[in-house]
Amino acid sequence: MPSGDLYEALAHTILRLSRVYRTPAFEPHVTLLGELTEPEAEVLSKTQHLASLIRPCEIRLSRADYLSDYFRCLFLRVEETKPVMEANLKARKVFNRYRDPKYMPHLSLMYGSLGPGVKETIVPRVGDYFDKRFEVRSVHLFLTEDEPRDWYRVREFPLETAEKPDAKLCAGEDEGSEG
């Protein structure tokens, strides 16, 4: 999750889009691994272990894009840097998720089932290119059952060498391929 002014700007954009298009609002975040279905104690233990394996890194937001996937209705692509992709590989190993599809790091701006024509009109209004960056210093575990309005943060896991927990990657418990 970004922090400070960037968090506020992205949260405002997500809220504005959710009001205009009647889609769910949610916190801006980058999902590291979703659909964690193990018992809570096991997920907590594995996430703690994962946080010890990941080093702080920079998230670079790039261009706006969209897919037909509900949780990737409209999103900002995250540059597939070595640290970002390695963090996902470590998460797959810790949670034994080797068969997951290729990781596409992104920061969602909108969830929903809107047609491509609608999304094509939204992209220029939100800006088709973002040159924003933020530091990842912790992993946040979210319980993501039910609707996005019901999601909540279970715990924050600072990364091993993080100085302060001000920016986060998300790992979601019972989470769809959102983010």
C-alpha cells in the first residue's frame, strides 16, 4: 500500500470512480498473493515467515489498463522489477502455490464488470500514464471474504530490514485475483 499523499490521491480516485460507476470502494494496494485458504494461524505464521524473506523495495506505477476480470476492471500496472517478481515467487513458495498463473503486479482503481467501451472512456480521465513510486516496507494481511467494504487488515508484518512500516504490499486471505 502506498502512503502519504500518494495513498490519499489514489484512495480519492478509487472512491470517486466507485461513486460515479457504482462499484465497490477499497484501499489502494498491490496484491502479492491472493486466495489464501489455509487456517488463520497457518496463514499468519506463513506470512510472518514470508516477511522475513522479502527485502524492502520500490513499487513503480506505470500505465492505466483494464481487463475483463472483475478485480482488474481498471488498474495501474506495476513495473515487473526483479524485487517485485521475486517477492511473488517467495510468496508462492511459502504458500505452496506453484501452479498459480503468472503474476501481474498491479494496483486496482476499480472493481467491476464494465464493458471495454466504458473503460476506454475512463482511462484518459484518470490519466493513462502514472510515473509514481513508493517504498514497500511491510506486508499487510487482509481478510477479504464477502464484499470489499467488509475487508479488513488482520496484521501488518514489517519486512526484515524495514526501518518503519509506512508502505506495504498486500497478501490477502481468501482473496480473489484482485488488487
